[in-house]
Amino acid sequence: MPELVLCGSPPPATPPSAHLDSIDAALNTYAAPTLRSLKIDVSGVDRCDVPAYRISLWLRFASQRIAGKLRLRIDLKEDARRYRDMKEELALPICDRATEIHLRFLPEVFLRPPPTGSFSALTDLMISCGQMDGGELERAVSSPQCPRLRKLYIYVPNLVPVCDVSICSESLECLDYNAMKTGKLEVNAPMLQEISVSHAAEACIIAPKLEMVRWSGEYNPGLHQFAVSGRHLQSLYIMHSSFLGMLISSTQLMKRYDSAKELIVSHGLYQEIVGYVTFLMEMDKLPICESLIILLLANHHALAAMMFHLLRRCSCIRKLKLFLDQFSPPKKTSCSVSGCPCLLPENYRLDGITFDSLEEIGIKFFTGSGELEQFMKLLLSKCNTATLKRVDITVPLAPVSSEIMEAVERIRSVCHPNSKTQFNVHAREAVKPLAP
């Protein structure tokens, strides 16, 4: 069966309407009864060029011919907020032979799933649109209408009206749910292995086979419950952000699990002392993990103090990865807040602590800052050089500057001269191993 790919943005001398007319013409001239894959990817167009009726014609074509994959994406050349008053409804027809459907529509489109019928072959569904009705959403993605669905991604900025959503699926294995204005999210999925949730005021998850949990946003154990689930995970993602006195945190979720093979901590710490102290308190006890991944969205406090607070609580990890904020310039001072506890000398004392199990260290977006160099030297001084196999340092830009290479050499000098630890410096696609 053939594939049909219609992608791109209008050439500079071509009106956007003419480019879209060419897509219409290609579909109108397609005579075969079946299509294995249809991909329509349009960017750089005006909102008025892609009214809902035009998209509906593309969807109708797909519903009649697709026996495989459908991917439809539309991006405007200007800020979509300019068109927020142009509300339009778009009906999604039944595509009973489609196995994958990926839809990314304009933010102001109100998507209407079919009230009856079945997507009987569908295994993967991704919907990104402006608005949906919560009741229609839950009906469309639950087992009666999608009996074979395995992967589901939902990104809807507005549920209209604000309501509870219940997803009941006998086949679902992976769920990524991000629908603002969700009241209570209920998920009953006996085969579910991976779940990612954002913007649910309440939640009740029944998923006995769960292996990966990603929770973005506030987590309250009294309101968000994993009713049927084990206490061990392959991967756990939690976040903590404190800015101008506003705290958003899902760190309480760590108490739900005894261990996670991979623990991912995403946090943004700004200059407030209260936010930093709260972070220390919430991260006082971590689940047992083999890999610790830190995503630094923002950090206005001493890096080493924060990192060693975490590492003291999981000193038996085998892998450590640190993703820095690539847009922040190297800091000359660790913290500018007078009296902040991150500046206390005891934060840098590692008496009696070693990281004998650590095999791999990865630093991404290294800028050669003295602060990070200090942290790495302290960390390596406590590692077992017989165990540590490699250190990967990724810099934001290529070629790698001499200042960064000198900083890396100073970091590596902490290791024993006979150490077989491999140091690699990555810049974009290039990898530059350091000579021993």
C-alpha cells in the first residue's frame, strides 16, 4: 500500500492559500482505495487559510482510505493567541482501519470525537488541540470506542466545561495526560505501565502493572492516589519549583515508592531562602535508586550544596546525570542572598561519605563555570577510580573553547593518574575523547 506525504511551508513567492490548494488537489486526484500512511504537515500559514471545513475534508479523506498511520499537524506563522476569538468546531470521523492517529491542531479548535462507532484497529492516539468536552474525551479513548489502544497522548489546554475525566481501558499501556481544567482524573487500566500526568486537581489511578510515573505539577497524597500499584518503579519523575513564594511540587510522591531504578528530579530554585529550605526538607529522604538524573531549570543557589544534599541520601547510585540550564551564563558567585544556608561551609564537608558504586557521570550544557568545576572536583575526589568508568561532559556550542577544555583537564586531574576513567567532551554531534 502506498504512502502520501504532504509537508512543508509555502515558498516565499507563493501565497499560503495556493500551497494549501495543492494539498487539496493531491488528495482529490488520489484514486487508490487504500492508503498505508498519510502525513500532512503544514507550517507558516495564516489562520484564515486553514478553516475547520478545510481540515474536515482532509480528515474525511483519511477516514475513507487510511489503513495504517495518519499524522496531521498545523502550525501558524504568527502567535496563535492573535486568533483566540476565532473559535471553530471540528468533527473527528471514525477511522476504523487506522492504527496510529497523531493530530496537532490550532489552539482555538474545539475537537468533537464521533458519538458512535469504533476505532477498532487504533493502537496509538495523540491529540493536541485547544478545547474538548471532558465527557466526549473520556468516551473516545476508553475501551468501547478504542478496544486496542496502547498509547495515548492528550494535550488540551481547556476542557469545556471543567469536569472529571474517567479513562477505562483494558488495553492501554502508556498514558500521557495534560488537560487543563480537569477536576478529577480517574484511570482504570490493568495493562498500564507508563503514566505522565499534568494539571489534575484530583486523581485516582488503578494500574497494578505500573513501572514509570511522571508527575508534573502539584502532588497531594490526600487528593492524588495510586490505589492499586506496587512500591517499586523503573522510573520516577518528580518536580519542585519555587518562585516568588509560589511552590509547585510533586516530591511527596517519593513517599509512595520504596525504590525506583531511575529517579528524575526537575527543579527550579530562585533566590528566596524559604524556597531553598523547603526543597531541602522535601528532599530529605529519597527512594533507593540506581540512576539519579537532575534537571536544573533554574538555580540561584550554590550548586554543590544542593547536589551533595541529594547525593548524601543516595550515595550508592551507579549513574549520575546533571542537566544544566543552557541559557544561563556562568555564575561568578554561588548565591547572592546574604545569610542563605546554601553558603554554609558544612555543605562541602563529605567526611565519611564515598561514592564507591558510581560508574558513570554525565554533565550536559557545561559552560566551564568555577562553581560546577568545584562540585565536580569534590565529587571525583570521593569516587572509586576503579569503579568509575566514564565521565561525559557536553558543552552547548562547537567548537569547544580552550577555557572549557582547561576546566575539564583540571577536573580530570582529581582522578588518580592510573585511573582508566574515560573523559569525553561532546559538542553537538561531535565527541572528543580526552587523551590520557
